[in-house]
Amino acid sequence: MILWPEILPDGRNASSLSSGGHAEAARIRRALLETGEWRVLVEGAATRAMRERALIYARAGALLAASFDPARLSLSGKPAPVLDGVLVDPSSGCSADALSGSGILVYRRANGGRPRAPVVDRRE
């Protein structure tokens, strides 16, 4: 099942999440719109946010950030941890978070705490 397709700001690429009914089957995919070519960027992860040259995604209750090369439609380097303890739906792998264009991250803790809105400095 394809979920949350999104045309990215460059107007040449799109991203989506595909879910197979449980978190381990979730995939984050990227497409080059000119050719319609789709590539899997991350297996077993969901809830992506694309920001210029970065992909933010959830896996096993953690948010991770990875460098993205839009020309090659691929990730480069190892993902860096952003935050642990985010609520994740086990049936889809989707996490309860949102990231604004200005860097504000809102998320729901896995332990049922109140939603929090920490400000993340992208220069650090």
C-alpha cells in the first residue's frame, strides 16, 4: 500500500511510504518524476520528512537523519540518531511526529507522555 506521496520542492522528485501491514515491511521510496523510476531508500522504516539534502525517518521508535543525494536518488553515509522514544504504530511503522520547514519537531513519546515541541538547531 502506498501512503503519503509527496512532490518535493525541486519539482523533479517525489517520495512516498509503502506499508506491508507491519513496521518491518514499511519502506520509504523516492521517484524521479521524469522517468517514473522508484527506488527504495530505507527498508523497515517509515514517516519520512525530506529537507533539502536530508531524510528524517523513524525506525523502531527512534528518529534518524541521513544525507540524501537528489541527483542519484540515494542516501549517503550512516544515519545519525535524532531522538529516541517516539510513539510508533506497529501495524504501519508510522511514528507520531511532524517536522516543520523551520526545524520545529513535534512528537508523541512512546510511554504515553504529553506531546512535546523541542526546537532543533539545524546548524549543530
